[in-house]
Amino acid sequence: MDGHIEEFRIDENGNDVVEAINVLNFDFNSFRIFGFLDDTALDTARTGDSQRRRGVFDNDVQRTFYSGYFRRHGLKCQAVYLPNGLLGSVFITEMRQNDNGVQNMSGPNNYLLQLLQGTGLGEFIGGLLPALYCDGIFSVLATIVPRYVNPTTLDRLINLRLAGERQIIEHVFADHRQKFRLYWVPQYLHMMTDGVKIRRMSLNSFFIQNCIYCLHGTRCRYFGLMPPSIEEYIPLDEVLHPPPAVDLGDVYNFEAA
């Protein structure tokens, strides 16, 4: 705390009252947050053509989709939540990757740099850019701000405040699981034979969730905003720009292995 300001007022009994108002000097870095970045797991059936894992590491399909943290198989979804209640970006890969690894693959920082840097539309004083807030596993980047590690007293207050705000994206993930109950029965989601179809279906499910939010409202009222209408979200005359190029390497054919 950087001191206090004394304020004088008269209470309801006509007595003079002196109040001390604490003055906090927060870093501007905490005021450029425009969204939240987080990951969630989408369970699938155990991959492979047998219950035994193969001995060769490169061909071990079960290891590819298995997470020791969650202790199950499946996909990992990384999403960006915006204050208008919609998901602005969704990237899906195998569950084996940790959150920071998925961020390196999806490249939201590079995309935001291309979108904001040098345009004069998104730069703040000192060259700072609008940023996404996330938990501590993520790296500190130009447009990604994780919680403070080894925080000071002021940093701890910021961590507490933004941790409460960030919970909104957890509610969005819970809405997805409640609305799309196919993920309640992961034994029917076979990555070995239908992996491409399941990944596309997962991406489409989040798009449909955004459409549902446009029709029935979202939790954006928590931020004092209104969701866009379905006509605003899917304009028929919109010119779609290509997404940023992401090198995911060669597609491995597990069936032919």
C-alpha cells in the first residue's frame, strides 16, 4: 500500500468523521486484460487396437493421447474467452500436451501480435498490447499474462481478483460438457478410426455453443455486456480471413503402422 488519503464527512448524527482511504499503486500491466486463456480435457476411448501398449515409443498411440495428470485418454482443448460471453478461439490437440505446450502449438501470441502490433489500434503507452490472462503454467509473453509468481502484497491482490474473474471460463467449459453429453460416454469416441471426425466434431461443438449463447444469453452480464445476436455473430456477407499458419508436422497414420 502506498499510503492513504484522509477524507472528512459528517455522519447522520451531525458528528465530524475522518476516514482514511487506502491508495494503491497498481502496475498498468494488470489493466490490459481483455480475455482469459485456459485448457480443458475432452475424454475419449483408450486408443489403439488392443489393451496392451506397443513397445516402440514412436508407434505407441496410447501414450500419445494419454495424460498422466488426468489419468485418462482424450483430447485437450485450449480456448480464449472474451467478455462478450463468446469463445474467440479454440484449438484442439492430444491430451498428452501440457497447457503451455498447447499454447506453443496454437500460437495465440503470434496471432495477436500480427493483429495488434504496428496498427495503432491496440497499442498502449510504452508499447504494451492487450493481453490474455491465464494461470501460472503459461509463459509470460507480449499478449499473455499469467498470474504473478512470488507476488508482493499488491501482486497478491491482483492474483486474487483476476483468479475470481478467470473462473468464468471454467463455467463455459462446464456448459459445454452439460450441453454436449456425447462426451459423457467417451467409450464411443474411437480416436484410432475416427480421430479426424472427432476433432472436427469437437470444434463444431464449441461453435454451436457460441450460437446457443447468442440465442439464449451468456454470462457476459457479469462484465456488464450483452452478447451479439446470431445475425451479428454469423453475418452472411462477411469476408473470412485465413487463420494463422500453424505447423503441426506430418499426420501420422496409426492404422497403417
